[in-house]
Amino acid sequence: MFEIKNENTLFRLSFIERVEEPEEPQEDLIMCWLEINGCNISLQCQCELTPYDLGSLKSRVSDFYNSLNRSEQPKPISFAPRMETFTCGFNLVEGSDLVGFTFTASPNVYDSWKLTGGIMIDQSYFPELIRGVESILTN
């Protein structure tokens, strides 16, 4: 599970099932449940990810975290899966040890509305986020 929360906001991506493509494992569909709660708004929907999507997210989050550990200025990252039910990004807050996690969500990618939000986190979140993406990827 990939989860970021504070006292007011929750962003959670949980594994549901993997629909295997026997001849092309990289084309498997990994079905996930997306939950976003905050500011009296609650959004829940199913989204489709691929192993490539999740591998890319894991790699980007790992690179960002490794830069933080080396006391370097990490480059902001943004992630958009093939089916853009949600997007997200990380950016170091200038003059702070905090990281901004931003997201958009659109349960039906063909509708014209999006939910946009963000949560401030610290570096302690990253090891669990990386493990969470890996657990979804390997299910």
C-alpha cells in the first residue's frame, strides 16, 4: 500500500488484483483502489496501473529519496500512469526539510473535472512509500 496522510488529508493506493497477460508480463494490469479524503471531500475509485507504471514510480521516488539522503537538492518529480486516473509529484520545499506531495485525481478520465490537492511530509515517509510501491508491484 502506498499511503500518505496527516491529520486532515489521506492519499492511499491499495492493491486489488493483478490481471495477467501470459505472453507479455509487462502488459499485466494491476488494479488498485485509490482513496483520497480531506477538507470534507472523499473520493474513492479503481485505477489501472501496469508494471512499467509502478516501476517508474518506485524508481523516481527512490531517486528523490537518495538525493535527500546525500544532502543534495533533489529534482522535483512528477508521475502520470498510462491511464491518468491520478497523477502525483514530489518537490522539496525551499528553505525547509519538508517535501510537498501533490496529486490530481479524476475517477473518470473522460470527464472534465479533477480533484487537486497536496500534503506536506518529511523524509521519514520515503522508505515506507518505496516498500508500498514494491508490494503493489509484486502482488
